[in-house]
Amino acid sequence: MSKRFQTVGSLLRPQKLLNYKHQIEQRDDITYPFYADFEGYEECEFEATKDVVNRQIQHGLEIITDGEYSKSMWHLDFVWGLKGISRYIADHGYFFRDKDQTQKYETRRDIGLRITEPLSGRNHHFIQVFKRLQSIAGGRETKICVPSPSHIFGELSWSGNIGGKDSVYSTTQELKAGLVQAYREFVEEYAAAGGKILQFDDCLWEIFADDNPNSPYTGENIDQESVRSLASEFIDINNTIIDFGHSLGLKVWTHNCRGNYDSRNMGGGSYLKIANLFLKQLKYDRFFLEWDDDRAGSLEALAVFQEKPGTEVVLGLLSSKTNTLDDETRVLRLLDEASQIIPKERLLLSHQCGFASCDGGNELTEDEQWAKIDQGQKIALQYWGE
């Protein structure tokens, strides 16, 4: 098996676990992590996690996750675990592009977030999730995945939580300071628990790409100076926490994509348009990037990493959205193309995203998922010889 092949993090959940997750989706009178609300849920999650960790080991994966079996959605479970957050069922979910690329596809609706008191990351449930993963993984290298600070700053600041009569934070700058502190608290406890790798997932970079037709920041009447200022603020928030993680000895990675829900996506936007912002300025040690189709644009965007010799890039050339194996000729061609831009030894291979960013997962079976993972291993071993 190849150490050059990596998984983003999430894997398809078994039906016995999904039976609980679907109940959670319909309820906002329950308290995260919901174990006390559903008899047998915690035990089911633990047993399913043991099974998926063993499957990862059997399939030769170098870095082990819990398959994100502890999550309902890739980002919101982390937010639910912060002190000061209340979840509720909103009037509508997120809107993705359906397979015809024109119709809207609505996600689950339990996405509402209400700030009820100053935020804190102390005693977060994800620390227990990590300790459980460590106990199962048997000394193998592990990582956990959480949403980037900037992504959650964006969602919270755009959700009506700022400046109202009863708001905890009067301004976005107050929210920013409170959220940064909460992340620092979490990161500190993660490192103290023995964490070595922390991955920040993020789906907002592409809204700053002016070739993204699905962005609220593209068009003739947009104040691009304000847009660039917001992008810089996002970068600053993330780098503040990345620097803190580095000071504690953590490797801090990121994964970026354009949305992944039931094999649908949220939008476009090329890396070339945001390369000098997010790729160049963010201080991550490893970037998982999405290049499974032409929405991400040319690999020329990788040129910014020539000035960052300590940074690794995981090319998401494979697709987690499809139930068929990927075109190996295309993948090998693009690996060759990428290695002409930055050294081959700084590159790795993955699928563009996890197989189940949200608990329902993409439209493929578990057997098809593992076959695609095995294909990724085979391609990586062929290309790198290790």
C-alpha cells in the first residue's frame, strides 16, 4: 500500500448508525452529543467506529480517522459542541446545485445556529471523540477534522447573531475575538490530549474567485475592495489559529472543496483566481485540494507553492461523488503535470473530498467506496513507488 495516498476523512456510515442520525435531523429539542436522547446511540457509534477503523487498517491507510462517524455534518457538530451555541431547525437547509447543474437541491434543515452566551471551546466533545479514536487505532497515526475558524466566522456572522438587542456580540469584531478564543481553547486541549494532526476543512475560499458564477461576490456592482478585505480577514483568522497550533507542536492541515452533499456540489471558482490569497498566504503544512473536474481550473495555481518549500499538496484528482472507478490515465497525466510545477516528493493523492461529508453520504455503496480507495492506493504506488 502507498503512503502517498490519503483520505480526506469521512467514510460512508452503516445503516444501523444512520438510523440514529436520521432521528437527530428531525429534532431540535435534544442536546449535543445526543447520547442521552437516544437509547443505544453511543454504543452503536462506538462499535461502528471500531469497525471502520479496522477497515482502514485492512485497506492500508496510513493516517486513520473515525470516518467522521461522530458527526452528522462535516462542520456543524463541532459548532454544536462549543459552549454558547444552540442549534435549531431552520426554515430551509443549504442549497446545492442538483445534478443538472441548474436546479437547487436542498439539504437537511437542522442547520440553525444561535449564540446564547460567550463562546468557549473548553471540554469539547471532540476531545472525547479523539481519545476514543486513539484507543482504537492502536498507536497508528490519526487525525481529526474540524471546520476552519474562518468558515464558522462566516456562517455565524451571516446568520443574524450580531448586533441585535439580545445579541451576545455587538459587532463582527467581537464575534471574531470570541471565536478565536474558543478555537484556541479547543486546540490547546487537543494538543494536551496527544493530538498531532489537526485538519481544518473549508468551503468558502471559492466565493472570492471572480470566475465563480455561484458566488454572492461576483458581478458588476460588487465592491471588490470590501470583498478583498473580507478575504484577508478570513486568512488572518485562520493563520492566528494555525500559528497557535504550531506553537503547541501540531501539524495543521486544510481541506478545501466546492461542496459535497449527496453527490452534489455547491459551486465553481478556480484556484488560479484565489492562489495569491488562500494558497499563498495560509500557513498550513498540507493542503488537500479539489481537482476531480474542471471547476477547479488549471493546475498552474500550484506555482504559488514554489515559494513555500515546506508545504505539501494533496491533489484531489479522484472523485468521491461517483460510484465508478476513476480514469487512471487522466490521474497519472495530471500527476505528471503537477510534478513539473512543484517537486514530486511534495505531492500526494486523494479523492477530492470525503465520501460522506454529511451523514447520508454520496451515492455509492460501501464496497464501491473501498474499491475506489484501493484504486487510489494502486495509482499512488505506481506513480511514486512507495
